Amino acid sequence: MSASVNEIEIWQEWVTFLLLRNKMSEKTDLKNIPQVYAGKTVFITGGNGFLGKVLLEKLLRSCPDIKEVIVLLNGASQKEIFEKKRDQLMQSSVFDRLKQEAPRALVKIIFVAGDVTAENLGLEKKMLEFIQEEVSFVFHCAANVRFEEPPRTLMKINVLGVYRVAQVCLKMTKLQALVHVSTAYSFCHKPLITEDMYCEKIPIHIMLDFDAMSDERIEHICDSYRKSRPSNYQYSKALGETLLVQGFSNRIPVIIVRPGIITAAAKEPFPGWIDNYNGPNGFIALSCKGVLKSLLVKRGVCADWVPVDLVANTLIAAAHFLIVNKNPAKLFYKDMRKLNPTHCDVPIINCVCPDNHQLSWNEVTKICMPLLLKYPSERLFSPPGGIVTSNEIIHGLCKLFLHYLPASTIDAFTLLTIGRAKMVNTYKRIHGVMNHLQLYTTRQFFFTSKNLSTMIAYQLPEDAETFPIDQSKFKWSEYLENYVHGVRLYFLKEDDDTLSSARKRLFRLQASIMCGKILCVGLLLFLMMRKFKPNTGIRLLTDLKIPNFLSFEKLRI
């Protein structure tokens, strides 16, 4: 009986993996990741973002001999703003572990004020010269990831920002690697998103002129060239890749990493660590508070989640891989004839979860529902839980009756008492964000990640231990529990000491809602019986049996 095509491909990939692993074991003279970064200066843009913070902390903690890390604080030209951003970053809980294990490493951070969209990144002359003379590794993490932003803002940061960073890199005398962080969805209009470069056809000079164009002109260009991408965010990231590859790939060492949906940390610096509201973080935070009651999910659609610490490790390992392999594209792209000569030397890594280890959104919600009751917020709006449906009509009705109706009632009360109403507007903003998240919950995307598998195979044993990038060994149930707990602990800033009181409050809230249901049902039955049998209303109430679905047994946690 002959094997299927898929079985043959899986077998070929497994044989390739073993051959690469054996080949790697023979190279005992290769430097590991900490050795490659030893004595080197690193430059990070977007260091005060979610991914940038984890990357910065990981470099300082796991590469003890690193010389220094320069962090560009974007939009901090004024002294007060610069100091505020610097202090906020240094006080972040992301460094709590580093402060315990290697507190002296923090002195290696050099904060600089600048603007990623300005010429020379808005750096002072002396600092610019220092960076160009000393920096060996550049991690470009700065980006605008808000889907609802106008095209001008997205293009300015995600396209022009790439150009400005690459321009500065051209004059770096010690540059060994520029690691550009894109997104796995930059070419999401394609049926299969491979680790190849699909250069956009728009000329580079038009990309660089976006800032001088009118808003109408920019929107017209985006509408004309965006194809079937759901938003301008994905298109702006695709243009950033195109500009980098076509304009700089033959002049500086570049590697592009495309992560999926970046979620809470798996292990480092702490399990479940997050500090922003983006993507699933907001969905879980709103569910913890009992604000979100309906989610539109298409059955079987996979959640392309990648923990932030695995993404940071992939960035660090990608720069290492670019150095120890003189031409990594030959390892990644074996059939060079299929590649365009203008970009065949640019390695691209899809940092996504392997197909055989993905979790569907339905499975995610099924696991998370009881966890929301286990880790309720202190500031509950209503009991956590809700409806997960694939029907848009049902979802619309749920939003009307479970979101807008209670919000309108509360607004009417607060308007009469304190003269202020904001719940309806809050729900409008929430629905705007959730509409963008629905792109990922209602549509299945398909990726290839052979280059990531090659990197995993080429990792030295000690690097695989310290800088894990393999998500196939992931335990989703454990991760999701840490995720929900992390949202409460790190994002909502609610200590574990308050869990007991929060659970009691949840129980009281559930009990009061249950009592309200009983009274409403009883009153309804009473009125119905009084209408049809006027003399039996009192007897009905005395003989009334509480239905099973209203039993208080279900209130126990």
C-alpha cells in the first residue's frame, strides 16, 4: 500500500531534520548564542513595547557578557517625555526577575531619545556616530499594530520607519545582523503563506512619498494595491518588507521574522506575563471582568498564537543563525531557481505554531471558561462567561441584549444620579476592537514554517535549553491557565491575596442574579395564573417548585 503525498512530505521533513541535527552535532567549534553576543553592542527600536521589553530583558539576563543595549525611545524628544518613558520602562515588572538574578545588568541599558520616522532616527550627532561605530546587532521592533489607525499613520511608522532604520544601518561599521520584525499576516491574502518574499509592485519612491501625500491619495493607493487584505496594517507591513528587501538586502545583512499573534509569555520572564491590551489579551481581560459576553468564532479555525518569549528567542536566535551560517538562504531555500535573484539571499522565518500542535479558538474558549471563574477580577461588571457562536445573527442579538441593553440601563441610572454616562460608548469601542479580532477567529490561515524547523535543528543543545524556539512541546492547558492568571496579576494589577475576596464577590453576584431570575420567573407565572385562574394564584406560589436550571448547586465554585 503506497503512502500518501502528505505522509511522504512529513517523512522527508523528518529525515531532513535528523540530517541537520547530525550535521550540527559535528560542528563542535561553533559559538553558542551568548558567545556570539559577548562584547557586542545591540540597538533596539520599540524597546518600550510588549515584544521589545521581553527581548531586552532576555538579552541582558541570558547573554551576561553582552557589552550594552541601546534602546530608542520613540517620540521622546522632550526631556519630560523621555524621562517618563524611561522610568516607566525601568519600573516595569518585566525586569523583576533580572533585578533578583543579575541586577548589575541593568546598567548596560542606554536610553536614547529619537524618532523612528525622522532622518537619522532623530538622534543627536554624537549618539548617531557612537551607534554607527559600535553597534553589531539591530532589532527593529518598532511598529504601529493598531488596525483602526488611518493609513497615513500606519505607512509612516511601518514603512518609512523601516527605511530610516536601514539607512542608519548602512553606515554601521560593525553591523552583523539587522533583524526586522514583520507579521505572519503581511501577505494573508494568499491561500498559503510561505517563507518567501512576495515583493509588492508599488515603486519604492512612492512608498517614501506617503508622508507628503494627501490623505485621500494615500487611501486611494491602499485601496488599489491592498488586494484582499482585511486592513491597511497588513499591507503596511508588506510594504515595509518590500522596501527593505529591494532597497537594502544586497547592502546589509538582513533577516526577517514574521510572528503570528503574539500572546502572553510561556515561561520568561514569568509564566503568563503581559502588559498590553492587544489581541487576545484584551479578550481575556474583558472576559475576566465579565464585560465581554459574546464572541464570534468559526468552528475549527485555529488560534495562531505564539508566546512573546518564544518570539524574542526566535529574534535572538535568528541573528545568531545569520552569523554562523554565511549563506542561510541556501539552507532555507534549496531550489534557488524558484527564487527571484533580487531577494533570494534574504532569509524569512514564519514564527508560527506547527500545524500538528495548533489549538482551535473553540478549544481555547472551552479551556478558558472555567479558568475565568477560577481567577475572577476584583472589579467584576458581571459574572464571567458568555456565548461563543459562529452565527452572526445570534452574535448580533447577544451584543444587543447582553451588552447594549445592560449598558443603556446603567447609563440611564448614572446619568440621573451623577450626570455622566459612558458604558454604551465603552461597548462601542470594545466592539470596534473585537471586529478586528474577528479576522483571526473566523478565517483559517495556512502557513509553512520549514525555515523555523531548520533553525530548530541547527540550534546547539545549550541554546535550545536557554533560548527555546520550538512550540511543538507546548502544553496548552497549562499555558492558558498561566495566561488567564497572568492577565489578572500583571495587566489588571490584582494580587493573588485578593483572589479569595474576588471569588466571594463572584458568588454573591451569581446568587443575586439567580434570585433575580427566580423572582422574575415566579412573578411571570403568578401573573399568568391570575389571568387564567384568578383564585389559584396564591396556591401556585406556595406549590411552586424551582426548576433545575435555577438550582443554587450551580453557584458553587
